[in-house]
Amino acid sequence: MKVVFIGDIVGSVGRDAVKRLLPWIKDKYQPHIIIANGENAAAGRGINAAITRELFEWGVHGITMGNHTWDNREIFEFIDDEPRMIRPANLPEGSTPGRGYTAIKVGSKELAIVNLMGRTFLPPSDCPFRKADDILSELRQKHKCILVDFHAEATSEKIAMGWHLDGRASFVVGTHTHVQTNDDRILPGGTAYLTDAGMTGPRDGVLGMERESVIRKFITGLPSRFQVAETKWILSGACVEIDEATGRATKIQTIRVDEDSWIAS
């Protein structure tokens, strides 16, 4: 099975990149299932129903989220009824809408996906490591192929999660920091790992935001309103091949395309 994961989609620029490049991704990588992180898809903060429908219509099969899940309040109106979207599973049980994991089936291919959020430098949440243990213990009874999107700030926390789940998940991919890392590898237990998939959005901003306001905040220390930059786009992610009989990854390669190289191609 081939799975493509698309890094954090940021605003209309990121959505435009996804719309333009999905046909190319399908042709080049021949993925069976495409998963994308959508927590910044609506103007850089959260997601809404219209954007969710668009992503599915364009060919995304599952959407993961993160710490900006609730920034667009419209999500409360549809997240409980959308089984293809998941939010961090280690948010408080019993009072949090939506689901933290699900199974995506496309034709004969089936992939379980899990969303977790780190605790270092992010809002309070339950322990992602213990939550991962509980969820994977359940999922592995029915599913061989499992993808975990670990939405976390600290590199050390992401790497620790990769090793913690080695041999139990097919692919552990980090999101949130918007900068693709150069450490894609297959761990000894057969888990494909990437510290951060990178961002799909404005290439020439600061993590997708308009750069002048970010620089101003660093210089002055004063509050500054951040808006999604209107620049050329970049699409970042990864393609992983998984042995369906064992759930072990056999290959991982990063995807990184910007608007200039896309035009050149």
C-alpha cells in the first residue's frame, strides 16, 4: 500500500497548492490513500465545512488536526458527523467533540489513522504516549497499517514518540512546526518516521504567516496580528510504502515542491 501524507495546509495559498498538485501527486506516486493535516486550512486557523468538503472532493481521503482544531467555531457543527476527520486523541475524554482515530478505506485498501498532540510548549493535554499505547492496543487487533500524526512542538518529543511506537505503527509523522525535516527513515521495527512533514502554504512567509508582522513582533516584543502570507506556494509531505501483510513500512520518501519548480517542470 502506498500512502501520501500532506503537511499542514495553511490558508488559501496552501489549499490552492493541494488543488493544483493532487493530480500530479496521484500520477507520480500512485498512492492508494492520501491523508492531510488541515488544522490551518481556514485562513491559517482551524478549518470549516466548505474547506473540508473541498479537500475530500479534490482527492484527500482523511484529515488530521492539531492545537488549532477549535479556532474556527464552525467545526463544532460537523466534526461529530465526519468520520474521515480526526482531532488529537489525547484531549479530555467525555467532553471533547469528534474522534481521535479512525479507519480510512479506499477500495480494498484500509489504513487506520491516529492524531495525537504533544505537551511540550503546547496547551495542556493528556499524556500522548499512554494514549498512543491504549489506541494502538485496540487498533492492532483489526488493522495492520496504522499512521500516527503527532502534532508537537519539540523535536525531542516527536523522536521519542517515533521510537516508542516503532514496530507498532506503520508511519509516525510529525506536524505543527511547518518546516520539513531531513530525517526520514525506517526504524528497526519497521516504522517509517519523519520528525516533521513540513507545510503546504505560503513559501515566502514565516511558517506561512506574513513575514513583516512576525519580524516586527520579534524586534519590538509587542503583540502583532498575524495573517496568512500571500506568496508563492510550497507543498511538503511524504510518501510511504507499507507491506499490508505485516504493517511494516518498506520505503519512505519526502515530497517537497514549490511554485517555481512546479512551473519549471
